[in-house]
Amino acid sequence: MKKTLTKADIVEAIYEETDKNRVDVKNVVEKLLDIMKTAIKKDRALLISGFGKFECYDKASRKGRNPQTDETITLPPRKVMVFRLSRKFRSELNP
């Protein structure tokens, strides 16, 4: 089974490559993620050249069904997040 890269793994990798202490690196990573979250919430899009684009869009309410009771219900509108790879990164993954 493949291991998922975690925030702690990212902090550790940056720590090993720099002369900064672990706390400073963790704070920088946290700040970067905060900036990204704020941008997505505010602008609904975040583009990282050579990597991809995070987009947030509104999904309308829709009809659903409770599988236990077969009752029809209306699911409320919600925001959905999608990620699209850049062409460059996609070509690196699929040479």
C-alpha cells in the first residue's frame, strides 16, 4: 500500500534541506496553507504554475434518496472543490 504524504512529511523534508529549525518550517508550511485556503475561499480558484489549479464552485440543490427508507429528500446546495493538473505536470506523469 502506498504511503500518503502528510503535512508532517512535508515539514520534515523541508527541515532536512534547509538550515531552519523544525518549528520555523512548520510555521511557514502552516502559513502557506492558510494563504491557499483563504485564496480558494475568497477567489474560488488557486493556480500554481507547473502543478495545477484548485477551483471551488457552487453545486445546486438536488433530489436524493434515503437508501434505508426509500424516501425522496432534497439535498442542500454546497460548494465543491476540484483539482486539475497542469499540462506540464500531466505530461510528466504520463510521458
